[in-house]
Amino acid sequence: MKEKPNRPPKIDSKITSVKFTDRAFLNLISEESGALSSDEAKRAYAGSNATTEDWEKAVAAGHIIEIYDGATMCYPAWQFRPEGGTLSGLTEVLEILKELPYFSGVTAAIFMLNLRAYLGGKSPLDVLRHPTQKSLARVIDLAKDELH
């Protein structure tokens, strides 16, 4: 029998953009490497193998977390692996979260950064940085739970 997770309340924020004067949100993003400009994010994603076309496809598919700051798009630095690309499992999580009627980069970031008892007090981001098959499945379960 599948263990019933101890889950926090679902994301209920309908925020679709954020001004970076919002101190609490800025602090949350900053604690995890800050945000990158579009050009910086392209370089972080590209690593040694990805092309500009790969970047554009990933953004168009919603596989990159983008946050509109009131003037430009910003990209949380923590979603990129040091060697390029995004964290393992992030694409799958975003595919699920995109089904939320109020999905945005802000709601994705909030989901990724909040600590969860179901993940042993870690955030989904912490898990995706060093995933195991079981821990990745738990993050995916949490994302699916947001839809209900």
C-alpha cells in the first residue's frame, strides 16, 4: 500500500508576475543563487552542448522557469545544472504543474522552494539536485497532488 504523504496545503497563489521589490520573494530566490537575465540563462542552459535553438524550444515548451519582473523575464539560476541543461526531473515536474489553471513561473518557483515534510524537510529543489528514483517519484507525487 502506498504511504499517504504528509503534504502541506496546495499552492493557491494566482500570482503570474512579481516585482522584484517584493522582499520575501526576492529573498527566497536569492537564497538559492538568484535570478539570471535571458542572456545569462541561455549561457547557463547551453553548457557545452545545447544550442540557441535548444534553448528556444525548452522555453517555448515551458521547460524553463521564467518569472516576469514587470519589465523583463528572469530565470532562477538554481534550475540549471553546472554542465548545462536543467535539473533532472524538472521538466517532468513543470509538465505536471503547467496543468494548473493559474500556473506561472512564480507558482513553479514557490513549489520548488518550499520545504516539505513529505520530502523529509527538504524542498523539491533540494531533491532534484541529488535525486534518487524514490525521491524523484515523491516530488512528482507532490506536483500531481497540486492538481487535485
